[in-house]
Amino acid sequence: MRCNRCDPKAGNLTVMRISVIGTGYLGATHAACMADLGHEVIGFDVDPEKVASLAAGTVPFHEPGLDAVLQRALAAGRLRFTTAIADVAAHADVHFLCVGTPQSKDSNAADMSQVNGAIDLLAPHLDRACLVVGKSTVPVGTAQRLAAQLQDTSPAGADVHLAWNPEFLREGHAVADTVAPDRLVIGVTDPADEATLRQVYAPILANDVPLIVADLPTSELVKASANAFLATKISFINAIAELCEATGADITVLADAIGRDERIGRRFLNAGLGFGGGCLPKDIRAFRARATELGVGESLDLLDDVDAINQRCRTRAVAAALSLTSQQLAGKSVTILGAAFKPDSDDVRDSPALAVAAELIEHGAQVTIFDPVANQNASTRVPTATYAHTLEEALAGAELVLLLTEWKQFQDLDPIKTKSQVAMPLMIDARNVLDPQQWAHAGWTIHSLGRGTRHP
């Protein structure tokens, strides 16, 4: 999607000079989209290869539509990339902080080294009034700490302000979520900073996108709370899915029924293999860890159960594989469809599909994986699997098939044709996207998480 600088509803755009610190998934998307809106943007990263790739118009990860936006912004001369932080400080009046906050290696807390490093790098070069805007997901209290640090260590001192503007991007929909979000949230301490961000987002706000103005801690908690709630909703329906399997009930019909209640809603009630990726798992753990640090850990005890239920979904898929093969996985030719944690992405961070693959390999299975875009990334996480180049290659001779990422290509499989390609018609639909009755009628034994097993 693209906002037009000449859109009469948007009025005359005030072109802002913007920097984006960090050009990973969030930063590259934000930089390209802000330039496409009409602003002058410079993207910064310490990784020369990433900078060179983006400067050449190539996105170094899979995100539908982003290549076109990037190339359009570069061609218009409104976007460039650099590894020189001094260039960033000289160029921009508004600096967006878009670096990662992964889970710490030795605890559930967020690893803040990239955020802290970015501030340490940028602050000494800020010699005039500017606004630093955090977009990274951080523990509550971070913004206040960084605001003080910026003013203490920047040459411009008190003229350097900090705001927080959490991102709500969904992988596979990042461009639309940037230029046409369902809401914008900004945490500010000065009305002038709110006015600056209103100018940055003027083309978006002109399309009646709600703007929620908050204080710094509230803006930090919004993202953490949203992810915790979504994770809770997913784990809730997966807990009910276990009960459905134990009683012969159908989780998809149940989800449709309770989803009709407007207080509940149907979204995020798709039972199956659970959530993964670089956000929900580490964010709920960091949220819980921060609450403990603040002395209110018991208030988020439920997130321990949310996490445990999510992990158990993966174990249930392996248990189903053992059951369908009469506990004889060793030596079996097993095909896994999907490696990314979700479709329309090549992100394999905390991928449920790869967790299942690794456990099947531990049971002695000969695992072949096929994903339309994530094979290369997956091979670094599970190197002992075989990776097929095509769907046909992956299915050939399979004695068990597991659908673990709901790519449309897999949802559209024809059960009769697919049966002719495999050695044994055994299927585990861990995402509940296949019609079990249709597949059973075609001669398959199919197990769907939360719906049980259907036989021919």
C-alpha cells in the first residue's frame, strides 16, 4: 500500500528528515515505508552486508510487497543506507530505534544489548535538538532510563527528547501494518514531541487511523500486554483442543461457536501447533521476567501456563506421529510441510515446525522438510534433516506427512493426487487447515490436533 503525497485528504505533507537505527525486519520495513510516504530517510546498521543489500534494492528476508516499496523509495531518492552513525546524526531530526530485543541466553528477560548499544553509539553525535523514538519491544521502564541517558550523554543535552512508538507488525503483512495500521500508539513527555510524530504520521492519520497518546510506561506496556493477551488466547484454545481430543469433540466447530460471541471474537482461536516466531514467545517471557523484577511477578503467573501449553502443542504433534506409526518412528521416512513459524515468512525463530522436526529426528525418523521460502534458514537450525527443493520431491516415498505451517500451497493439496505420491497415506494436520472427512474418504488416515483421528 502507498500513501500519495498529493492526496487532498492528506493535505500538504511536511517532509521530515528521519533515520532508522537497525535495518532488520522492523527497521527495513519502517525505513522503506516512511520514505514511500514522502519523508527523507536514512537507514543505519552495523552490518555492511545488510546495508549493501538494502541499498541495492534487495530485502534480505522474505516479506511480501516490501521489495517493491524499497525499490520505489530508492528510485525516488528519498531513501539511503549507511554504516556511518555520524551521517545519521547529521541527517535526521527524528531517529527511530528499531533494533532487536531477543531473549537473553541465560534467563527469560529481554537482551537489551542492542538497544543500549544503539543509544551509546548515537548519543555522542547528537549535537542539536532532535527526537529519538523507540519502536523496539522493551521492558517497562526502559524509555525513562534511556531518556535520562540521552540527555546526560548527548552534546545537545536537554534538547534531545525521547518518545516511544511500539510496533504491531505481523510478518507477512508488514507493509500494510506500517502504512495502514489499526492504531498508532505514542508515548511522550512533551506536547512538542506529539506534534512531531503527528507530522511524521500525517499521511496515515489522514486516513482516520486512531492515534492513542500515552505516557512512556503505558506505551511500553501496550505492546507487551497485547502480545501476552494474544498468546493467552492461542494457548487457551489449544488447552481446549486437548479436551476435545479426549472427548471426541471438534475444536474447529467449538471455536466457531464461541468466536461468534463478540466479547471473544474468532481471531486467534485457531487450535493447532501453537505460536512461535521472534515476538510472542520471547515477549511473554520478558514480560513475566520484568514483572518479577518489579515485585509483582504473581500477577503474571498465568503466562507460565500460557508458555507451557504452547510448548505442549509440539509434544502432542510428536505423540500423534508415534501413535500413527505404532510407536515405530525409527527409520520411517517422514515429510514435514513447512519450516517457518507462519506462512508468508522465512522466519524460523522458535518455529514449532522445526521443534517437531528435531524431536522426530531424535526418535530415529528420517525427516525431509519442504518450505516454499524458509528452507535455507531452517537448515541452519536443523541441519540433520533433508531439505527438498519441491513439494513433489518432499512427498515422494513418505511414510508419514505432517503439515506444520499453513502455507496456502499445502492447504490446497489434493488428497487423491497426494496419496499417489507417498508410500503410506498417513497425515497429521497440525494446523487444522485440511478437511479430515475429505482426506479420510480419499483413503488417508488423518489426525488433526483437537479433532482426533479419521480413518478411511
